[in-house]
Amino acid sequence: MGFERLMAKLRRSLKIKESYHKIEKSESMRVEIRSKKARKLIQQTLKIADSPKSKSYPF
């Protein structure tokens, strides 16, 4: 039990204030995000189209 208290005190004393800086997205990052979303959408569409049970879009 004493060890747990010691660890808790150490965590509190060493707690670093998190400074979060938002990263500005470059154009290449935006293109990569869009292409990932497009690939995911294409994959979902092909999965639905290849399914013998579904005959229409669920959207």
C-alpha cells in the first residue's frame, strides 16, 4: 500500500502540463486524407456491389 501512495505522489509531482499545439495540415496531408477516405468509400461500395444478397445501396 505504501508503494502505491509513493507512486501516486510521484505521478502528481511529475505531472507535466500538456501543451497541445494544433498542427496545421499541409496540402499534401489534405490530399492524403481525401485519398484515404475515397479508397474506403470505394472499398465499401465494391463490397456492397459484390454481395449477392444486396441489390441496392443502403445509403
